[in-house]
Amino acid sequence: MYQYRQILVRMRQGDSDRDIERSGLMGRKKLSRLRQTAVERHWLLPDHPLPEDGDLAVVFKKHPLPASCVSTLVDHRERIAVWVQAGIRGTAIHAALKRNHGYTGSYSSVRRLLQLLAADTPPKTTTILDFAPAEACQVDFGAGPVMTDVITGAVFKTWFFVMTLCWSRHQYAEFVLDQTVATWLACHRHAFEWFAGVVGRVIIDNPKCAITRASIRDPEVQRAYAECAEGYGFRISPCPPADPQKKGIVESGVKYVKGNFMPLREFRSLADANRQLADWVMSEAGNRCHGTTREKPLTRFTEVEKALLLPLPDVAPVLASWTKVMVHPDCHVQLDKALYSVPFRLVGQTLWLRATRTMVQLFHEHVLVASHPHLAKPGQRSTVRDHQPPEALAYLLHDPQWCLQEATLIGSACSALVEALFADRVLDNLRAAQGVLRLGKTYGALRLETACARALSFASPRYRTVKTILAKGLDQQPVQASFDTLAETYTRGGRFCRDSKSLLPH
């Protein structure tokens, strides 16, 4: 409107359209149409006052000056407006127009129309969230540098955890190796100990280590994080999904660490990086003039906010991660590639596994069914023998030493037969020895001892021999009679022997 008003003043002073065009205010075609409108409304008469800017806006809004050229997208304007509302990008719109509607214009025309449509769309508005001292903090992860340990030579990727107090803007930061639940909980503990207190509310995004199902009205909190919040006495306040502006304070804190601490620094190890980061937070970051509060974050924290924080619990809560696990057929579950046993009756069931730094507990329908020490290395196994099925437990418990002791109680023959089984250099006869001893429960110790003696007398110390003797009752026949019969048979030439006369008839 200021431009129109300036042109009207020059027209009333007698300047021609050519003179006004030379000044760069407006082209001659638009000037001629503007002069026509001004004459119709008597704006050029010396005794007639110039219209106000509001009147000019009303006139040119209702009757805008026609453009000097017509866009090639006039026929596609409504279609493009619908696509823009659907979030389709300008390059995709230009390609679709060329592919499906025979459009031959350039992308610049599409871009100009998109700018006009954006100007007609009301902008999104926000509001500034105010927080009282010690009311809330905001938490987030950021991508850290790739570090090399100067001692071991190991190269590893890092992230950094940031917790920023919403009122004072004082912060805690720490480099970590992952974003697991255990790391998330440990960083919270370190941050609360750093501040020497707890805030009333922790505002977070929706990371998997904290929120299992993101929702604007009904989010589901990770069970381990819920235990941590209950133990420290703070409330979890997740942001709406895909709306990180709700935690803009810590977003700015993450950018501040990336832009002001990480560049042009060398780190010898993860511990060295965290030492440098802590010194930087307490010196440069804590004593800068914050762009929003216009005060030093560390001064605001120490003078006002620190005294208003909730006290730390007398006994720090145990930080534990919860995981759903399936019981494998070998009666074990897996956590971090380590195996832990559970009772065999739960094979195929889904259990809750609660892991702390030192202990692993397994729950079935809220009932504790197994406890193990937390194994440190992948591939390790913690097995409780009572968790094994009876047949496997019997095999594990009835070792060779047990078999020898039980055989000695039965008798010398049984003991000698079991020793002969274990003396075999080819076969592992543990199951055979266990089977021989188990026959005593069916036939009694006396008959088993006699059967073992008979098997030894025939030089056949095998489980099958002993079982056959007992099944056929041969243990109740005298051993000497059998020897006499056998000797008589072989003395007479053998059972299947023939003399020369019967083999070679005349």
C-alpha cells in the first residue's frame, strides 16, 4: 500500500507513467491501470484528499490489478492445492503434471505457484512454555563423534545424553556407547546425582528405551523406566509423536553441545571425553549468558533452583531392565547372548526377565520362578540342575562315581561288571551302567547281583546280557551246570561238528 500511495503522490504532481517506470516502482501496464482506477475515484484531484492505506487495501483486495502475464498453471491450481495439503513435494507435483496432464512448463512456474499458495495459508502459531524452578527437565540423545581409544586402538561410535533443567537451563551431559534401556536409566541416575536432586517432571521424546508405544493421549511406558520414575519420584511426560518442538529446550542444548563442545577437540578415550565434557559444562556452558534467560545457567541453578529440587532417595532405587523372553526346549532363556535356566515345565512359555547389574530374575504370571547372577560375557550359561527334566537330571546326577558307589552296595559282582563297563576304551557306557543299576528296582538287588555274576562268568559284561538273564530267569539256574553242559558239547566235537565218514561217504 505504501508503494501505491507513493505512486499516487507522483501522479498528482504531474509525473508521467514513463517517469514513474524509470524509478522502478511499477511497470507501465500496471501504472496505466492504476491511473485509470485513480481517475475513476477522483484520487488525482488536488482538492481531494489521498485515500488512507486501509482504503487502498480494500479497493485493491476486491479489485486487484491484473497480472502482466497469466500463469501456465491456472487450470491446475485447485489440483495442486489439494496435493500441497497432502504434503506432496514440488518436484513430485511437477513430474506428475508432465506425466499425467501433458504439462510442458518449467519447475519455476510450479515453485512460484507454491509460494502463492503458501502465502494464502495461515502460518502455524506456537506459544512459549513457562516452567517454575525445579518443575521439569527435558532429556534427549544426540549423535556423538567416532572415537579411537589410544591405549587399545578400538574405534567406536558414540552418542551423548543431555538433561537440561527447564528453568535455569543448567544441564548434564554424558557420552555413551549405546541407547539401551540400561544406559538410559544409568544416565538418569548420573544426572540426578550431578544436580543433587530430582525434578518433578521429565519431558522426553518417544525413544524405545522409554516408551514402548507412542501416543498423544495414551502412551505406554517402558516397565523399567516406570520403576525408575517411581523410585526417584518424578513423572514421565512424553511429547506427542513427531512433535519435537515440545522439548525445544533440550533440542537447543543438543545443538549447543554439537556446535560448541565437539568441534576441534581430541578424545583419548570415552572416560577422557566425559571428563572434558563435565569441565566444559561447569565452566563455559554454565557461565555463558543464555540467549533466552539472559542470565548464566549455573548462577540461576545454584542461587534459586538447586534448593527447590526434590531430595534424592536415601537408598538409590535398583535400576533394572525388563524384557519378554521365550523358554527354549533346552529349558533356557537368552539375554545378551548368555543363557539362563528355568524350570522345564515352562518350556515354550513367555516370561518376564528382570535384569539388574548383578542379578537376573525370571517371572511367570508375576511369580518368581528363577534367579541367576548376571553373566558378564556372551556365550556363558547359568544352569540350575533342578530346572532340568527328570530324565536329563538323572543322567547328570548319576555320574560314574555315583554308579560305582551304588554297584558296591549291591555286591561285588555288580561292582565288577560296572567297572568293566567303564573300562571300555571305545564306548561311553554311562547309560549302560545306569540301566544295569535301574534293573535292581525291578528284580531286586539279590537277583541283580546273581545276574551280574552269571554275565561275568560268560565274559559278557553288558547291559543287554544282564537284562536277558533276568528276563528269562537264568540267574536262578546254577552256573556250574551250564558250564558242564557247554563243556560236554564242545568235548564231543562241537554242536555243529561232523566226522570225516559222515562228510565223505564211500
